[in-house]
Amino acid sequence: MSDPQGPVLVIGDRAGQLASALMAGADGLPVQLLGRPDLDFDRPETIRPVLHGAAAPSLMVNATAYTAVDRAETEADAALRANRDGPAALAAWCAEAGIPLIHVSTDYVFDGLKGAPYVETDPTNPTGVYGASKLAGEQAVLAACPRAIILRTSWVYAASGRNFVLTMLNARARTDRLRVVADQIGCPTTAPDLARVILQIAARIRADGWDDRFAGLFHTAGTGWTSWHGLATAVFEQAARHGMTPPVVEPIATADWPTPVRRPPDSRLDCTRLADIFGLCLPPWQDSLAGIIDEVFRQRREGAVPS
């Protein structure tokens, strides 16, 4: 069922931020994408038949998740199917096939009250259904697959899809004044940077084989940290290089922007273990943001996306 030199099997949506970044960044590494409508976590009966029909893989990457943080409060079953039950089924299949599974999780498994960057062994305490469903997924994957690598990441965005950076740029087209929360901090992470780490881990496993040190949790986020207000301000500083006049970005408190779920006020991730075990480190978030903004405006000039 497995082939050490077989393809990397990516489970995800071709239009999704991470799955598309994995496909774009493969750079000669054989990658096979499986996802909707053929393999659908909302239809569990589709999972095993599709996996059994795939080419014998060297390992699997799960790039599928339910990420609507507020909507999850009223769609708990859907969040659990995507974030717990689907990953559990993938992990069980990988264990049977004898291949590693790289699974992506989130900083929202923490409550954000530590007051310092989180390490992998810190206690978890999600504050909403989304975070709880992702934590349940971590636990299910680790229980089912001894060769599971779980990468917790945070504040993911790309030049396409739905994310905070594009929301800010699109909002600028409608107004010259924005109010953005300034008392929540974290580590912005681009989907291409996260994909690059995943692909480098996959390439190493394919070249050198499995090492038991690889198993378990790894924090994997952009280097450095900021607030949502700081990120928005930086977005417009970068966009100004492309001729966009920055709006006024007013800092506000979380209490001034109520949401169904309390976000972690400080979800910074300490990524030391990733560097120690794999020798990998994501770039400073400011550098990666500049590249994403350049790509957004390149696409807009070429008419690939609406401005």
C-alpha cells in the first residue's frame, strides 16, 4: 500500500490556500491532490475507496480543515467532521499503509492567557468549537497513527482565498478608515511558507526514511509577531508601494469588536522544536508579507483576480 518513492498524497481543495501552495511549490517532488467532490469529509464513505484507488504514496499531507471560527459555534457537527473525524480516518489509513501523515493544526487550541509564546508541551484550552474540534483532531491523529507529524500554525494567509490580508485590501476599496483590533497578538504565516516547510519535511522523509524523532507536535509559524492592527498597518505600507493610498487604521480593543467566539489574546508560537528536529525556520513575517502583497498586485494587474 505504500512506496518510499511514491507521490506525496495531499488531501485538500485545489482552490484552498494551503493545498494550492503545496501544488505550486512541489518543485519536482511528485504530488497527487485528492479532494472534493471525490473525497469529502462530509461524506465519510468516500474516504477509503478514494484512498485505496490512489497511487501508492510515500506519505500523506492533510490540508483540509473547517476554518470558519465563528460559524463553527452553530455548525459544530460540520466542524467535527472536518477537523476530527476526517483526519482520524486519514490517520487510520496511513497507519495501515505504514506511511507518515503530516496534519495541520492551529494556535486556537490555546486560550492565549499564558503571556509568552507557547511551546508544544503547554496545556491546551480552546475557547470555542473551532479550537476544540482542531484539538480533538490532533488527539485522534496521534492516537491512530504512530508516524503522525502535527504542525500547529497561525494567522495563515495567501494572495488568494479568504483571509485577513485580502479582507483588509478589499475593505480599502470601500472606505478610507478602518477599525482593527490591537490587543490580540500572534504570528502571521503565509501559506507558501507553510507549504515550503511541509514539502521540505516530506522530501527529507522520502530521501532518508522515517525517524521516530519526527513524530508529534511542532509549532510552525512566521518568525516574529504582531497584532491584527499591526498586520493591517503593514499590509497598507506594502500596498502603498503599488500605488494604494493607505486608509486610516484605527486601533480598537477586542471589546469594541464583539464576535461569537473569544479569540486568544496572545497566541504566539515558539517554533524552536521545528528548528531543533528539522533545521527549519520560517522567514520574518514582514518579509513574507511583502511577497504576498507583490503577488496580489501582480494578479490584479494581469486581471487574475478582481481588484
